[in-house]
Amino acid sequence: MSDALNDLYQEVVLEHKRAPRNFGHLSSPTHRAEGTNPSCGDQVAVELELDGTQLRDIRFSGQGCAICMASTSMMTEAVKGRDVAHANALQQHFRAVLTGEQQPEEAPLGKLVSLAGVRQYPSRIKCALLGWHALMHAIAEHNTQESQA
């Protein structure tokens, strides 16, 4: 990856840390989940408004390192208004890129590709995935409620 591209990616991450998108609380979330990363001190809560299988709205709150906050911010932009299946697939691709199972250029990540460099720092992968873990737990709660209905 070129130095110019690395600089651009770093700027995207810092911008999302400075001004996280979809930060705050929903007035009436249908689902909520929290995640913590004790090794870094990250704490994130994700709130969803699900309509069937569509993520009508999403917000997150909490505090964390730049990687955690930027990743969660970009995640909310990538899944808001989309189907749960899209969120699941995107999470799988993102995890595969961070763990080295998939090359960044092979994954349909959009802006999330700017976090691909995290794969070079294994101790920071948990930071980048924390918001995604919370999202997947909130969706799993949704799936559990649907199967019990």
C-alpha cells in the first residue's frame, strides 16, 4: 500500500474519531447490546431500531481508542438502512480482512477498508471489532425474539 493511501486511510480514521457518525442514543431502540475490551478500556453500546430484518436506525455510545470509535462509527454508516443479512456479511468480510483470511482489495468493505492496516497489530483487532460484536449480539437478540414469537 502506498504512503499516500496510508495517509488517506489514517485521515479517515481520525475524522471518524473526532466526529463519530450516529453517536448518541435512539429514543426507542428495539434492540441493544454492549461490549467491552478490558485490555484497551473500550466500552461501546449499540442501539438498533429494527423493522423486520431492516436496520432502520442505529446509534452507538461509549468511549474508546481511536480505532474502536472510528470502526464503530464507520460500521453504523455502512449498515444503517440496510438488511440484517448485509450487516452479517459485511461483518464477516471485515473480520476476515483483519485476521488475514482475506485481502482488503478482495472484500467489499467501502470506507471500512481504511482500517485494514489494523491487521498488522494483532492486539488492536479487538478494538476494531468491538462495535461489530455488539451489533451482532443485538441482531442475535432480534433473531431470538423472532424465533420465540
